[in-house]
Amino acid sequence: MSLLFEILLYIFDSFGKDHSLDTRKIDQHIKELNNYPWFKVIYDDEKYHKLFFVNRTVRKYLQGKFCVRESLKVNRHK
């Protein structure tokens, strides 16, 4: 399945569910992703860094273990 399809599925699946964010999970996933150079470049860039803390869509994506794992699979070959 394509990453875009998985993201759309995740978004549609979240309708009607609790929309609170789990900061612990998000921080854990950011820490895990920081081990990868492609993520570190984005995370350390001032243009994008604050999105990891204030953008609800980005944080919701980072909260999901499945989404983070798929990102790692897709970017493993880069």
C-alpha cells in the first residue's frame, strides 16, 4: 500500500474517536525518528522545527505508531 493511502486511511479512521494527543508517545516517536538522518535534517531546520510542537496534524501523525513505522519503511532506502 502506498504511504498516501495509509495516511488517508488513518485520517478517515480517526473520525468519531477521541482527539486528544498523547505527548509521551509523540516525544518517544520523535526521539526514535531522530536516529535517522533524513528526519534529523527536517527536525533541525528552523522552518519546520516548531511544527513538531504546534501543528496538530503533524503531532497527530507522529502519535500513531503505524504512521511512524511506515515513514521509516518508506525512507529506509533514501
